[in-house]
Amino acid sequence: MRNGINGVVNNRWCEDKEVVKTKVREFFEARFDGTSKPQVRLNNVRFNVTSDEDITSLVGVVSNEEVKNVVWSCGSSKSPDPDGFNFNFIWFWR
């Protein structure tokens, strides 16, 4: 069995190994020489926009009472953090 490269060239399956090899080389040369530009297009994509009120609440000061309320409202069997402790551990100390 021989090694070979087959691939899609110009939206068509190509079995000419030299053509595929040339296209692969051109692709990577363009990527690494700094002349290629990203080909991402976001035409007609609508992104969610954060409201001014939400932005204000995200950068505002959080009180100890707010933190306590959030922690106490979490289920005790939530998955553990990287340290291996879940909310059961926190609830034990309250």
C-alpha cells in the first residue's frame, strides 16, 4: 500500500496528488508568510448586547450579604471545584 494524499480542491474531490500537494503547500505558505487575512464573515449575524443596567451591575460593588445569599441558595451537591470541595463543604461551616 502506498502513502498518498487525496483531498478537496476548489470544492471538488481531487485524486491528483501533485495538485493536492501544491494546494496544501500554498495554503500553509500563505498562512505563515503573514499575507493571508482571516476569512471569517459575520454578515447578518446579530450579537446580544449587554444593557447599561447589566453593565453597571457587573462592575458594581458586591456586598457580603449578596455573596452569602447566592452561596446559600446553591444546591449542596453541585460539582466540585478544582480543589475537590463542593457546596456540602461550604454548608458544613455555615
